[in-house]
Amino acid sequence: MGGTNRPFHPVLMFEFCADPKAIDGLKWMACYLTTPKHQQFYFSFLIVLALIAGTAPLVMLLGFCGAFMRRSAILPIKWLGHIYTSMVRGVPDIVFFLFVPIAMDQAFEYTRHRILCPEVTEPVYRGNDFVVCTAAKLPLSSSPQWVHETYGFILAMIAFAVVFGAFAANTIDGALRAVPKAQLETARAYGMSERQTFWRIHLPQMWTFALPGLSNLWMVLVKSTPLLFLLGIEDIVYWARELGGTKTSFFEYPHPDWRAWYFLSLLIFYLLLTWVSEKAFAALTRRVSRGMATQGGKDATAGNAAEPEIAGARL
């Protein structure tokens, strides 16, 4: 799925970098840290952020679908929801990370093979090989590199969404059940329809109970992004290992084993990302808990009540 090149064109940053052997000190380091491979390394950080940003909505979509399926009154749908969440939660994540992209890729190619190449009668599974006609390949061999990169990235994003969507479904289902039934009955007593009760009462209050679990799930998603390396995508782990390894005099920029420094940069990146995430979820929790009969709601209400006093004291 992954390729060897990124869909952008690195350029030489400094003119004095034309001959690395003729420079040393800070100039050598400046040239070393701006090589095309290092630019790909920096670009891979954006790949990680794009994966998280693209996967999160899919996780929530599958989470709500799974939760509603588990709560469905139609038994086949309810069983399907329980099978999805139980199966994914009961199997190691790495198995699904490796299985989903391969299975989807072969399913797409098999479907295209049947539609585009009906004249081919040989089976697609030939021993250990999966063989389809040239027109059915995804992406086509004539496609530019960025198409191969994008295709592999989308398959990886779907794999992450399938895995974490099951955990989100379980969290959302539990949060929906945690909303006091008395409040829903009161809404119906005031004449609200089932749809109005859900959108105005049930769903807003559900977030108070769901956010703690969803915040933990977000953290796990962030920490699982290095698995992109296993899916054939040149992510930050790949480039840290590639650039940090020992480079002999045969290389343009020879250096000893610097992998510890590269992985230290990854450590700092993930710590900053999780720190920002914690602050964001804390603010979001205070917002959705305002006025609720929870400790978070009491704290938010107390904080709002104290604001006029503080403002008056300053005046």
C-alpha cells in the first residue's frame, strides 16, 4: 500500500549545502536537518495529524451506528451490533490493523475484476497468490505516486476507524443508558416527541457520561498512530529509524547511531499532542457538564456564578 516517495517535492534549503564535506559545525547540522529525507520526516508528522483528524469523525460515526444497533428492537440488527463490538474488542488491535486494509483491498480488486474482466475465467486465488487482471488493480500501475500514497492512507484510516469505532460504540451505548430515565419521562410528559426527547434531552446529557471514555479512546488512538509503519506507510517511526541509524562514510552525511535522539523527538511530539488533547477535553467536559447533576457540572456552575463577583471586585 505504501510507497517510497511522498507526494511533494523537497528542495535544497541552503546554497552552501552543495558540498557537505566542505562544511562543519552548525552549517553542517543545518544542511543535515534540511535534507530531502528530513523534509519527508517533517512531512510525516502532518501525515499523523491528518490520520487522527480524518479517523476521529469515522470513529464517532461507527460508534453511534454500533451503539444504535446494540439498542435496536430488531433482533438481527441488535445481534450484528453486539457481534461487531464484541469481535473487535476481543481480538488484538494489530490483527485488525493488518487484516482490514488487506481484506478491503482484495475485495475492491475482486469486484473490479469481475466487472472489468469478465472474459478471464481463471480463479483469482492461485495458491498463495491473489491475481486479478491489470485493469482491476487498485491503484493502477500507471497512476502517479501520490495516488498510491492516498489509497494506502485511506485504507489505513478505515482500519483505525473500524477498530476504534467498536470501542466508541460501547462507550456511547453505556452513556446513553446512564442518562436518568426520569428526565426522559419528564420530557415526554411535557409533550415532546421521541425525536425531540432524543435531540434536546437524551443526546446533550449523554455527552456528560461519554466524554471521559471518549477522551481515553482519543488518547489510545493518538498513541496507536505508529502502527502506520506496519501498514506500509512511511510515518514518523519509519523515518526516525531510517535517519537515526548509523551512516558510514559512504553516505553524504555520515554519523553514528542517533536513533535515541530521533525517538526522543517523537516522545516530545506525542507528549505535547496528548497534553493539548487533555486541555481540550477538560474544557469540553466543563462545557457539556454545565448545569448537570455531576461534579463537573457543579464545578462549572460554581465557576460561572463566581465570575460576576470577581468582575465586581476588580471594578
